[in-house]
Amino acid sequence: MHTFDLNLDRLSKVEGSASLDVSVKDNKVESVKFKITEYKRFFTQAMKGKPILALPQLLARICGTCSNAHLLCSIEACENALNMPQSEQTRELRNLTMHGLIIRDHALHLYMFSMPDIYGKDAFLDFDENNPEEHQILHDAFEIKAAGNFLATLVAGRSVHAIHPTVGGFLHFPDQAGIGEAIKKLEAVRPAVLRLIEIYKKAPFHFDRKTNFMALVPEKYGYLHGVIIDSKGNKIPEEHFREHLEKVILPYSQASAYKHVGESYMVGALARMNLAKDRLHSKTKETLGEILNIFPSTDIFHNNLAQAIEILHSIDDSVDVLSNKKFEPEPITKPVYKEAIGIGVIEAPRGTLYHKIHVGADGIVKEGEIIVPTGQNQINIEEDISRLVEDLVLKMDKDKIAFEIEKLIRAYDPCMSCASHFLKVNWKKS
């Protein structure tokens, strides 16, 4: 019989820090505590008393990695509170902003943090430039990420903490020269993305456990509009999303966890692919063919394959839009203040992101709420770890089990900054 405690100390994150404690007694997992400190900087308190028009740029600072997701989600909440419609052009520009984020963010995670596991390396920097295959990987990583950065900068002003999207529209519009250059860069990296998809299709890691998937599903595959759907067929309008979530206070974690209908669930790229693969761009579907038959999947490691596919979709859809749309300057819609509540729901790279604001008639925010993807995935991660450890306790020693836990957590992509070398393992006997 195996009895031990496993402590994975300090998982460094953009949103704060995290650690993991696992207790095993007689081959059975007694407890799993995935400790997250996402809300440590009190952004929900900082919202109070701020002018509504200043809120999106403030909340973009929640995360340097996916700042533009928080920016756009906050803008949506503000516009919904003030009943401000969006022009078709504004919608397209915001979609392009998200595409730039998805390309950059997914590429960074897949190459820098997950791929070393596939090739048996400690870090991305261990890839050998003199090895043809590894040289190609190094080149592809930086080229894809650069293409995403260029797209986001062209459309939104910056790839991080964008300055052009604002409540009521856009402050600047892409020029034709920049659009032409963006198309060239995106088309040039498409073969690299296909190589990336092939790597993750063949990745040797697998972990299946039935769970409920949930995502915002639009008419065409995207990240900003739609109806929230789960794998059981339930449909939830954006404005009612919060009513369907049960907040779970975990005394060992600074972040709130969430359940849906009393159960854990998963958000993120795998959820989106499971629920909406038929809505991918037509060129993406044509190119990938039978690869898409992998989905729907309950294999958590297919989350990374789904991320790679999303990069391809974002490239194909962006090239399509940039090639066929002409962007013209248009005025910012002016707000008319009133006391109201506004809800914003979008798909951030890691899953469904929720912003709620209560604004007064003077345009000053009274209070708000933010629910981030990692908080929603927290209980599901703990349940996966529990099953994984029990599956492996008779097959592997503790160090190998710890590494398998690392890989599992990385598959969820809970945070960009922690995914590579986030664990220092200390073992002690019970």
C-alpha cells in the first residue's frame, strides 16, 4: 500500500500564484488542493468609483497575457449597460483583435511550455538549432507568434494592452499597406501551423475522463458573441450565465471555484472545439479533413490540439476578412448615462470570461464581478488530478507521478507564465 503527501510548491502565475497538495492513503487519494490566487490584486474592488469609460483599460491590467480579452469583455459589459450598439465594422475589428490574441497566446503556450514535454526536454531553449527538425520548430514558434503580434498591433494598436478598441468603437483604423503586410505574414506562417497541428495530433499523452464542457458558441466559430452551450445540450443566454453557476468557496484558495448544475465542468479550446467544430472557417475544415473527427473528445491533452487548430482558424478567418473588407474611419458612439447593469461574456484563450458591472446614472461604477476561466476549471482540474494519481500510484514512483501531474496541468493551460517549470516538488511521508 502506498501512503504519501505530494506538495508542488508555488506555481508562479500572471494572475498571482498557485500550488498543489495531494494526500494519498492506502493507494487512494484523500484530498487534492489546487490553490489559486487569481483575485489577490482586488480588481473587483478597484472597479468601484471609476468612470465607466475608464473601466476597460483598468481591467485589461488584470493579465498581461490575455489583456485584450479582458479589454474586449469589459467593453462589451459597458456597452450592454448603456445600450450602445456596435457597428458591423467595429465587430469585425474586435474579432480581428481576438484572432491576433489567439494566434500569439496559443503559440506561446504550445511551443514554449507544452512542446518540451513531447520532445523530452526541460525547456524550449533546449531545442537544438543544429537539428533540422528542432531548428524548424524554433523558427516556426517565433514566426507564428510574430504574425499574431503584427495582426493585433495593426488592428488594436498593441498586442498587449491594446489602445484602439474603446467603448463605442475604435480610435484608429488599419491602413491598406498594413493590411497587405498582415495578409502576407499570416499566409506565410500557415504551413508552420499545419506542422504544429501534426505534432499535437501525434503527441503521445492521453488522459480521458468524462466531464461537462461549456463554451460561448457563435454562428461562426469565434470568441465574442453567441449563446453559451454545454455538452448536455443546455443553452444559456450570455446575460443569464452567472445564474447557472454555483460559486464554491475553497478555504485553501484565494480564487473562487465554480460548478454548473452541481457538477464540475471545463472551459477552453477543447470545449469550443467539441461544441462548435462545424463552425470553423471553411478553409480550415477543408485543410484538416479527418483530423476534426477526433472531436468531440474527453482527452484533456486534446485541449492543446484544439488550440493549434484555433490558430489555423484565426489565420484563415483573418485573411478572409482583411482581403474582403475595407475599413473606413467612423465616429465613436457617445454614451448616454443611466443606472444599469451590464454583462460581458467572451471566449478568452483559456475559456469563458465573464464581466459584470453596475453603473450609476452619473457614469460611475458602483460594483462589479469577474469570473475567469481558470477559476471555472479549478474543480475539474482537481478531479482530474485525483483520478490520474489513483491510476498511476501502483505503476510509477512519486517523481514520475509528479511529472505526469505537471503535464496534465499544462494541458489545461491555466496560465502562460507558470506553464514551464512551474513546479518544485517536495515529498514527505505521511
